[in-house]
Amino acid sequence: MVTYKAKMVERIHLPPREDRERAIEDAGYNVFNLDAEDVFVDLLTDSGTGTMSQDQWAALIRGDESYAGATSFDRLESAVADVMGFPHVIPAHQGRGAENVLYGTLLEADDVALNNTHFDTTRAHVANQGADPVDCQIPGAPDPRAQGDFKGDFSLERGREVVSAVGEDRIPVVIQTITNNSAAGQPVSVENTRAVAEFAAEIDATFVIDACRFAENAHFVTERESGYGGSTVAEVAREQLELADAIVMSGKKDGLSNVGGFVATDDPELADRCRQRAILYEGFPTYGGMAGRDMEALAVGLREAVEPGYVEDRIAQVRTLASLLEARNVPVYTPTGGHAVYLDAEACFPHLASSAFPGQVLVCELYREGGVRGVELGSFAFPGTDRPELVRLAIPRRTYHREHFEHVADTAAAALERADEVTGLEIRTEPEVAELRHFTAELEPVSG
């Protein structure tokens, strides 16, 4: 059941097909280079693209823009402590700013960082420190057809293999991302989080939870994990997060805000080290790159994210889009996770090798057919890794409706009808940082 109604609307339009074809060519076949006004349904990301509530908009008015000691920071700090259980909060302008603060503090050259699956900016921040990001996925995670309640879990077997190979001293941090964005938004069980916390303690590593979608993950726990059927999302979220030594958060996801992020910890020494780095890269520790009004909106959003009804409606939207796609025989990663539906591009275009970037081809075809913008999370976004060829359709929070999802499903079906006609892509230009190439690289159709 939908638990909100619209109080503000924005007109959108679908550009003519010839305009879309020209736009995608001018963008170098990279949808990050498209103008937003040329997109009809924008599922590029759920990060900062959602609709804020009336209470969040009201909170903006009381923003305290003091450089130091702002009351808006006090309210953010209180919300983090109440919802997530951590007393020390270091704000940042967004999630990647928080990653820079935390991983720049914890990692040095030749270190190894373990993660259930590193996302793009996490991988890049680890690499930027001269460290090696190593994924520890469970066996079924890369398989779009494999079933499992918690395919986002951290593989302790793989983690111990890495420890045996490189030694404990080279692994100062163990990370768990909930939900597991790079593994199709799959959830992580509390049992697995507890085991990973014990593993990190055994090797004397700092255990970090990437908490961007902590509320969505908690919802799956209440649905799927034994012993939590009678628990609330708020109760599960706090129990799971408190197993970590620190969390890194993009407030643009389950903070329900358009900007902001933070590092939080119960370790006063780590908090102080992070504050010193934050002063250099983000700002004074009581604003950290955010305006006071943004901290106010984030403080309200964190509390709303664990309210009864909100997450149920959120996950229901994702499942609706998945069911509409499946009804049109569009290959979808199963089971559906949180925040997005992931399309199996390899199954859509079996005649294209991974070197021809079938996921990026599908992204371009979705835009060409219906002005829909998604994002590739396969061989183009993650070079040098063994990832399935997936396309993520991330759903902004409290923004789109069933009619939009029906258009997306019809668009995907139309793209598949022309599957035999499409050709691969090759990179024309790319940046030096390979981990971030999908943001700005330009491509062109394969010649010959």
C-alpha cells in the first residue's frame, strides 16, 4: 500500500526518437553525458534523486549555518545515535567524501581491504591509498539465476583464504556493504554480519559497514531471517549496525536526502583521526561539507527511513518493476533485491562478448527506445574483475509511479525485439583512473 501522496510535481517529456539517437551519439554512448532534460524516466541512480518529505522540507527552514557548533549538527548527531547507535559522527558532503575520510585514515600503501563486494567509489578510494580491494562474494552471488535469501553475504571462506595468502598484518580493514549494491542489491543477514565482525576481531582489523541502504537491508532481514519475523526495521537496523566498529554512510540513499553523508563510530580515537582528515578534505567537523539545512533534512530522513510502512512501500516498487519486466520476458537478476532491478545483459544479447560491453549496449538501447536511463555494472564499470554483465535500474525514492514502470518495461521489451540488430561498443577515450572510467569515458560502435 502506498503510504504517501504528492504535494509537488514536475513535468517531464519524451524527446522524439531522432533526438534521442542524436543525443546518445553526442554523449559518446555514455548516458552519464546526457542532459537530464533529455531523459524521460531516470533510473541512473537512487543516490540523491528521491523526493523529500514535507517534514524534511520544513526542517530546512531551521538550518543553523554557523561554521562551528551548529545546532543542526547536534540534531544530526542525535539522529545517528538513536537510529544507528554510534555516538561519534563526522559529516561529509556525500558518501564518497565520507569514504575518503575513513579509508584515507585506515589504509596505507600495500594494505588489503576485504569487502563482500566493493562498489565503484569504494574500490577507487581503496586503490587511491595504494591498497588492494579484494571482493569476498559467496558462490551464488554472481549468478543471476541462483536462488538464496542473502546472496549479498560476505564469504568468510574467501576472507580466510586472503588472510592465509597475504597475512593478517596487511588487512587493517574488513568492509561489509548492506545491501550489496554490486551484487544486484542483495541483502546481508545479521548472522553473517555477526560472523564477519568476529572474523575482523580475530585478525585485529577495523570492521566497517557501508550503511547506505541499511533500512532496506533490515526489511529483508525481517522477511527472511529466522528469529526476526517479529522485529521492526528500526530494531534490526540498530542491532546489525552496532556490530561494526564504524560505518560509512551516503545520506543520499536511506538518509532520504539529496546530499550529505558521514562516518560514525564508537571509537573516540578513530573519530578524532577522522575529524582531522575531514578538516582537510571536507570542512570543520560540525558541518563537513554540508549546509546546516542539509544536516537538518538528513536527520529527519534517517528517522523516516525506519518508520513502519516506508520500506515496505519502497521494496514493493522494486518488485513491481521486476514483475512487469518478467511479464515481458526481459531477463532479470533474481531474487529481486533492494533499491533497483538488475537486467541480465548477457542473456539479452548472447551474441555479444563481454569485450563488446553488452551491458553498456543495453543501457544505450533503453535510452534509444524509450528515453530510459539506467547504468551498466559489468565489464565496463568494473574493468579487470569477473562480474556478471548487469544493467541496474535504480528507483529514486518516493518519485515514480506504476505508469512510469510500465513504460520502462515496454521499453526494455522493445529493445529485446531488436536484439539481433545491435552491435557492440568499444572505448574511444577514457580517464586514467580505471575504476572510475564509466563516469566519463566515451565509446563508439565496434568498427567492421
